[in-house]
Amino acid sequence: MFIPESFVAALLMMLAGMICWGSWPSIQKLTTNWRFELFYYDFAIGIFAAGALIAATLGALFGSPTCWENLAAAHRSVIVLALLSGVIWNVANVLLVNGIALVGMAVAFPVAIGLSLVLSTIGGYLVMPRGNPVLLAAGVAFVFAAVIVNSLAYSTADAERKQGSRKGLIVCLLAGVLISTVGPVVGKALSARPQLGPYGITLLFTAAAFASTFPILYVFMRHPLVGSPTCAAGYRKGTVAQHAAGFSAGAVWTLGTALTWTAANLVGIALAMAIGQANPLVAAVWGVFVWREFKGAPRRSKLLLVLMFALYVAGLALLVSSRS
């Protein structure tokens, strides 16, 4: 299986992973008048199909041990952890989207992604201690500040934004805590003896996420946190473009995941996840330059955007410098 042998290669993979993680929500915007629950069926198919394809290529065509040999040798407890982590992340991802619907992205992202960024970096470093902890913490602080400034920029640009509700905040907090468990679990698998490699983790993780999608969506469609109840029968009414967008979004997310976790094999899971979870920067780029979300926004919003990009660049520079 392919594993980067230099920090430069690993850094390029982490940055590419960050771009993928920050891009898939923009693909969802292409599915107009299509409920998220129905979009998510295609998303789940896409993440598993991409996970299997990556395992069969990058995980098997670059020498021994292959992904399949690695899976066969891995300890059963680590395999169970990887599967369980996929289920937990899937629940968290659905909660996050519901949180965005309840309180808006300006509140949901800093609460969920910001909390996850801090907790997963701490947990990942405790499980897989690599790099300079002071520089790592400083980089995380700058990226967290950038997430907050990004939130303020969206808030000032949208005068009719939804006000935070107690229910929405609780949903976002829960999503952030659940997402933060992924990094330490991946770090545990990568540092285990025998090790479960990044492609095996990705395959197990995406398989568990795919399998758990059906019961999770059944519950959320019957008892939605926002909107009226619906059923899976509406899935058949989707257009080819809507289904393709969901599948593509899932494949892009999995590609970002595989790149991030493969780089983590060299640099440590704390640094890899910290850079990967700087993905709101990428989402902001899409919003500013593609979707034109700040067209006609007040001067204050545009100044906040400049500050946000500066904080992200400084944070990423500190994270890169933390590598010993």
C-alpha cells in the first residue's frame, strides 16, 4: 500500500484532504429542492464505493503489505473500534446538518467543528504523540479563531439569519463531541501492534457508515429535528443530476479522509486532523468566489473575511512548523 515517505508528500496529502473535506458541502448545493435525508442515501453509497476503490488501488498496488493483508493481521478489537467510529461519525454528521438547519451555519460550524478541532487534536496527541505540542496548540488556537471570525463574517452578511436556539446548540455540541472521537480512534489503530493501516481503517469506517445510514435516516425521517416527517419513497423521484451530486459528494469526502489518514501514518493523527479540520477555509473560498455569498455584503463582513483568511494561514503555518 502507498504510504508517503517524506513530510512534503504528507503535507500535500493533508492539504488535498482539507480541500476535499471543505468541498463536499458545496456539491450538495447543486441539489436544489432535494431533502438532505434523500441526498444522504447517495452520499453514503459514494463514501463506501470510494472507500472500496481506494483500498483496491492505493491500498493494494504499491507493494506489501496490501490493505487486505493488513486487515487479516489486525487485532479484532482495533477492527471493532474502526467500525464503531464509522457509526458514531455518521450519527454526528447527520446531527451537524440538522444543527445547521436549526441555528444556521454561522453558529453551527464554530460550535461543532471548533469543538471537534480542539478535542480531537488533544485526544489524537495523547494517543499518538508526535510533533511540538506548543506549536500544535498555537496552530489549533489560530484555526479555531479563524472559524469564529468566519462565523461572524457570515452573521454580519446575512441580516435575516436564524437566531440560536437551545435545541440547535445542544445538537451542534453533541455533533462536535461525537466527531472529535474519530481522531483518537484512528490514532489508536495506526499506533497499534499489529497496526491497522490507513486504507483498512478507511474501508471499515466507510462500510460501517454506509450500513448505519439506513437505520439512522429511518429514525430522523420519522422524527425529524427540523421540517416535517418524510419517507424513503421520495428517493426514486430524484433526478440523475441529484443522485450524481450525492454520490460525488460522498466520494470526495472519502478521498479527503483517505489522504488525511494516510498522511497521519507519518506525521501523527493530531497534526493531520488539525489541518483537515481547517476545512471551513475551503468552504469559505467556495462561498466567496463560486456561490458569491458575500456579494453586496457590508464592508465589515469583507474585513472579517480578510482577517479569517489571515488567521487560517497563520494557523496552518504553525501546524506545519509543529512537525518535529
